[in-house]
Amino acid sequence: QVHLVESGGGLVQPGGSLTLSCSASGSIFKLNAMGWYRQVVGKEREFVAASFSGGPKTYADSVKGRFTISRDNVDNTVRLQMNYLRPEDTAVYYCNLRDLANSREQVWGQGTLVTVSS
């Protein structure tokens, strides 16, 4: 029912900035967390940042202070502002929507590639 679409990936120089966007279609869960994960070939998918429906936001230690997650459009869109990008930030970034009332209910976007290289 709910569909997530990411956009904004691309190539950026080290130290540069990039903003990712994720839009959700349809009705989302009443209590939810909407955020971002990333995955590199040969590695497990890792948490990046999340915005909870109640207001709090959380970040992985590796991006804290550099990335900022925000939510708008009546909680139907989340954005990830990425600053001071590093080569190790290179990955496919996936949007994620999780039902906080049912931890096994979640939706994933198709992924968008972010490449940080000189």
C-alpha cells in the first residue's frame, strides 16, 4: 500500500554536500519512524538516520554532526541533508518506513546511489 521513492543521489566531491529526498505515497503508519539506511557492496546494510513521528531524531555516530534529517509535507516526505561528505559515505542509500506499533511492518525504497570521490 505504502510506496517510498528516493531521489537526490549522485556524484559529489569530498567535503561537498548532497540532499536526499524520500516521498511516501498512501497513508503511513500512525506511529512510525522514517529514515535512511545505506549499504556498500560486501557490507551489511547500516542505519544512518531516522525521524520519529513523535518528533525525536536519531543518527548513527558516523554521520552525527554532518547529516541532518528533516520531515515535511505533513510527514509524507523526509530529507537527508549530507554535508562534509567523505569517500566512506559512498553507498546506496535506502529510505525506510517502520511501523512502531509492529516492528515487523516496514517499507523500503528502491535505493539511490551516492558516490563521494575526487
